[in-house]
Amino acid sequence: MTTATLPGTLSLGLSRGATELREFFRQKENLIFTVSLPALLMLLLGTVYVKEPAAAQMFAASMIGAGIISTSFVGLGMSVVADREDGTLKRLRGTPMPFTSYFIGKIILVFVSSLVEAVLLMVVAVLRFDVELPSTAGKWLTFGWVFALGVISCSLIGVALSSIAKSTRSAAGVLNLPYIVLQFLSGVFIMQMALPESLRTVGSFFPLKWVCQGFRSVFALNDDYAVMEAAGSWELGKIALVLGAWTIVGLVLVSRTFKWSNTSR
Amino acid sequence: MNAIRVRGLQKAYKGHQAVAGVDLDIARGEVFAVLGPNGAGKTTSVEILEGHRDRDAGEVSVLGTDPAKAGREWRAKLGIVLQSATDAANLTVREAVHHYAKYYADPRDPEEVIDLVGLTEKAKSRGGTLSGGQRRRLDVALGIIGRPELMFLDEPTTGFDPEARRQFWNLIKRLAAEGTTILLTTHYLDEAEALADRVAVLAGGRVVAEGTPQTLGGRAHADAAVRWLSDRGYQEIRTSEPTKTIAELSRHGELAELTVTRPSLEDVYLELIA
């Protein structure tokens, strides 16, 4: 009989995070598709569409927003489906590791991969399109909380949706479809002003629009550009509210729907 | 107290009764094999015992705890060797074993475990590059790293070449000798005969026979076949007293190619599941 106590949830979570990162960055497809694709898209689309500095600022902000949704919503959702498919989750279920530690590991993975992705995008934006980075501490603060809330809320929704997918192949569709559609409805590729009222309303129910709007408020050359938003202002309070609400919805969904394997129950 | 006690276990999937009233008692330190054809309910039963699956009815106690209500401390006492996992493909053997060791209060030394399963030369290889047999040995390593009191092995040697199977059996015997209770499911009768103290045969979701490999299905008391070669060709007599039969026969002189055989475990098994 052992009398020693089991390791703590947080320290196991950190250890999971280190292992997750190690596995993630050893897979070339992750580096190419998840981390580099938004920067590549920025390079391509920006070269075609961006004609003036103000537009470059706005486009870079929106692409950073879309990029972190790609690493959190799509990337994390896919990684949970893969864990279910290859037996990682089943194995972990048979060990004394708490579910919370697994989740802490995933959050670490998603924060680091999102950060790498965002930095890469900013490097491209600065070098190729002469984008100016935010200059005040206040703007970086906004950047920080929009980034954190966006990553957390979209991670949770991605994990919740991953329960629907039976395999990594079907997960790619389940997760990419809403992501691609929302990019068009949320002001990433098309300015929200140019969208019909109905589509704009649909987009405003989902996190992507608010994340992108938050980043645009940070990267805009001055606050006059807020008139180009759907509401004519940055609506920072509302951004926090919507993303916070999605975080709670995501937590509830994950705790209710999470499956350890494709065949359990 | 028994390591495992099961009474009236039932589980149905969409109207199909996969497990239809299974009773099992497995003592501590015992190596117990569950035999049965595909679809007999082996994996479902074992997954319920592991806490991976809910049950519809019945009483289950594993190490004194109901798996459906068990927590971390209970899981720390189990070692589960998965059947077809391909996880940790991008971790080296060493990284994976060291990582899983962190989950337990009193794990074995990871380097010793790698050595014990015979993966020392592959310690720096990634999980995804291992052969089938090496991969299963990594699964065993991850299953024993926490010093389990009870191990579950679900068809552990499927797809092994004969040499790998023998090595694997030796490893299991070693763990059993250390006092680990082992529950294994298998298709291979020679495996059950080589490893198990007792076996149960599952068919149609029920236990149809239980006993030691030597006595299963009345094997020890079954009639023996005495066979020899005479000038009229091969002769065979089925008898419950082969010694006496041979004594009578041999009075007339030497019996060519004399053999006495009883039903093999395979003969008994095939009759049981028919």
C-alpha cells in the first residue's frame, strides 16, 4: 500500500502542456497549416488588396483575429479529436491524471501556438506591409485581454464541437466550415459595412467578429476609424461581454458533452 | 478479499445483449484469462471493469471499489494495456515513459521499466516509428509504470511473431511473479495455457465454462484415446482407464507408435463455444 499522495492537478497540467507542445511542434503539418497559414494568407491577400497604410492596419488586425481562431477553435478541436482517435484520451482515462490537468495542458498548447502564429503574422505585416504596431501600453492591454478571451472561448467551443466528429477526417469539416463562413461574416475578408444587415447580424452572434473588432481597435491609426465598424464605435465593453458569455457557454458544453473515446457509454 | 468480484453483469447496445449476466471471481495475485470468440462480450466486460464503460445491471467490485464511482486513487492502482493505441507517436519511448511516471505517487524507475520491456535500444525512437511488437511493449511499459496492483491486458499479442510472443509471455510471467493480479483476454489458447492460473470461456455474453487450463470443460476426466499401429493399420480405443487398457494390450507384445492423448484445450474450447 502506498501512502504517498498523488501529484497536484496544476503541476500535472504544466507537465501535460510541455508534452503537448513537444508533440505539436514535432509535426510538420501543424507548423505549416496551423501556425503559418494565416501569415501566408496575409501575404497573398494583402499583396492583392492592400493599397494604403490604413487598410493594411485593419487587414493585419483582422488576420490576427482570424489566425488565433484557427489555432484555438480549429487547432484545438482537431487535437482533441486526434487524442480520441489515437487512444491518448483512453490511456489517460486509465491513469490517475485528472481531466483538469489534461485541459490545462491543452490551454497551454493553444496559447503558445496562437502566440507564435500571431507573432509570425505581425512580422509579415511589419516587414511586407509597413504595419505600425500598437504604441501605447493601453492598446497592448486591450490586445492582451482580447487575445486571452478569444483564445479561451474559441478553444472551449472547438473542444465541445469536437465531440460531434467521429474522426479527424470528419472533424476537419465540422470545424473548418463554421470557421470559413464566419471569416466572411465577421469582417476578415470583407468589411462589415459591405455586408447585408442580415449577414452582419448572424456574424455578430459569434466570437470571431468581436475578436477582430477588438484587434482593429488596437491597430487602427486613430479612433476615427471606429466609424467603419457596424456600430460606429469599438464597443470594447460589448466585446468582453460577448466573449465572456461564449466562454461560459463553452465551459458548460464541454462539461456536458466531453467524451473520452468514440465508443464509450 | 478478491481483486475482482462480478455478479450478474449486463450490458446491451441498441437491443443487442453484449453481456448477459456474467459472474467472475478473481483472487489477488492470480493470472486470469478470459477466452471467447469475437463478439462474445470480452472487451465490453473488461472495459466495464476498467471504468471505461457504464453497465446496465449487476454488481461489480474491482479492488474493493465500484468502477463506475471510482476516483483517482483507484485508477492509480490499475495498469491498463490498450489494444490498438497509436498515441505518443511524436514522443520518444523515453519521453513517454518518463511523462507517464509523473502521474503516480510512487512510480517505478522509468529507465528500469524501459529495460524490463526490452526497449532500451529503442529508447530514443519515437512511438510512431516502432514495430507492432515494440509498440505493444511500450503500451505495457506505460501500463506498469505506476506499480499497478491489477493489470488489464486486452488481446495483448495479436499480430505478434512467435519470438515476440514468447518474450511478451516472459514479461507477463515476471509481473505475475511479483504479485500483480492480471486479467487478460485472448484468442490464443496456447497463450491462456502458458500464462493463466484460471480461465473462463465467454460465449454469447455468458461464462460457459471456468476452471484451470488443465481441467476446463471436464478436460482432465475426459476419455483418453489410446492409439497404436498393428498389422491391420492404426487402431484406436477410447477409454477412461488408459493405463489398464495399455497393460492388457501390451501382454501380446510391443505396441508400435503407441500414444495416449486427451482433448487439447483447443478441442474443449471449440466444443464449448459451438
